[in-house]
Amino acid sequence: MYRYYGNLPPPPLRNYFTFFSIMAPYDRLGYWGRPTSTLDWCEENYAVSFYIAEFWNTVSNLIMIVPPLYGALQTFRDGIEIRFVLAFLGIAAVGVGSWCFHMTLQYEMQLLDELPMIYSGCIFLYCVYECFKQEKTVHFLLITILLGFSISVTLVYLQWKEPVFHQVVYGMLVSCLVLRSLFIVSWVYPNLRRLAYTSLAVFLLGFALWNIDNLFCSTLQSARKRVPPLVGAMTQFHALWHILTGLGSYLHVLFSLQIRITYLKHRSYVKLKVCAGHNMMPKSYSSVKGLFFTFVMFLFY
Ligand SMILES: [Zn+2]
């Protein structure tokens, strides 16, 4: 079934910020019809494909889907706690939601992108705040708080369709993660600084590009018209934000996984010395490195 813009009322305001209102004009017809999302990014709609509203913003989500799915599978196989499997699946869920959103620019799909960002952020929080607990313990109070928080944010956002609300909440979650990570590398495991700082730097670079894409949209669009299409694709900074935040999030899960494994290894080492018991470590201690190299391979091949 095809739907067209013809005879429809004018589309809603492109964005909520005045300075964002310089976004791409969606003057092309597309398979998914008139955008109903409250956000529309700088990439020109239906410029590459009739079936994909924002082509580069859509396909760039592969980086958020494939490596995390592998990470989840590997973590599950290695018998590592289920929270880390869920953390990887959380990134993949955001990737799938983001794919659907940028492909269709429909409001329901936008929710499928934005709400999993909050849910996966809560899982990340649980992982880094519970990393120094005994093996196989479950902190029901923290789970209840995070669940209550996720449900509240969902209910408010369904009523109050204000993207800034979502962005502020997500920013708060990321800030909590950063503060906790900085505490851990400053006071507990300084040897994990490189991994933590790399994750943070990659994420911040992505955030910088996200802002550039919003603020200098018209400049980027006119520059794209003067260069070959593939070179122009390199100026799709929202797509680069997907790639960098996908990598940053993946590295963050590896970081929290490494903290947990290091802690459990230390505990089982102490047990070994005291009780002459055997090592309780998950099967594959080296899996963190393996997962990292898988991601790097995915990026370059
Ligand atoms: Zn996006």
C-alpha cells in the first residue's frame, strides 16, 4: 500500500527548538507517508530510497544490532550473569528501534527507539552499581526502583510528547553511569581507566557530532550538494552518532563486565587461598577481550 503527502494538511513543526527548525525539508514522497514523529533529523528524507526515509541514519544502526547480539550470545554461552546478556540485548533493542524510527519517521517507531534507551540505561546502571556484590545475588530493591523509574518515564512521555524530557532523563542516566565509572577507575580498578575513558570519549565525540548535525544542518546540506554522494554520506553526522554511541555503549558493557569478572576472580582467589576451594570464575575470562576484537573487526571489515 502506498501513501502520499498529497491533499494532507501541512506537516507538524519539524522540531521543538527554534534553532533545530532548519532541518531537511521533506519534499519527497515516500513509502511510509507523512512523518508523524516529533523529531525529524537533518538527513534529507527519501533521498536515497523510496522505502527508507533516512537511509544513512537507518543503516548505521547495524553497528548497534549485530555486535551486541554476538556479545549477548557469547556472554550467555560463557555462563556470565544474565544482567550482562540483558545489557547487550538492550543496545541491540535500541538499534532495532532506531532502525524502525529512521526508516519510517512514524511516532510509534520513535517511541521504539527512545524508550529502550531509558530501559537499557537502567540495566547499565544495575550492572555498574551491583558489580561488587557476591555472585548470584539479586538486589530486588534496586530492580524495583529502576523498574518504577522506567514505568514512570514511559507513562509521562506517552502523555507529554516532549523530546527534551526524554533527552534530559537519558542525560541523567548517562551522568550517573559516568560518575560511577569514574569512581571505580579512580578508587578501585585504576587499570581499567583506558577502557572506561575510551568508552566515554567515543560517546562524547558522538554527542558532539549529534549537536553539530542539529546546529549546522543547512550548511551540511548545501555542502552535500557539492560533493559526490559517498563523500556526502560522510557528513551524515547523526549516522556517525549511531556508530559512535553504539561503540561507546558496547565498550561500556565490556567495562562493567570486566569490573565484575575482576571482582569475582579476586574473590574466588581469596576463597581458594583460604578454603582450598576451586575457582568459581565464569568459564571464559578472556571473553571480554574476544568481544572487543569482534567489535573492532566489525568496524573495519
Ligand atoms: Zn537516531
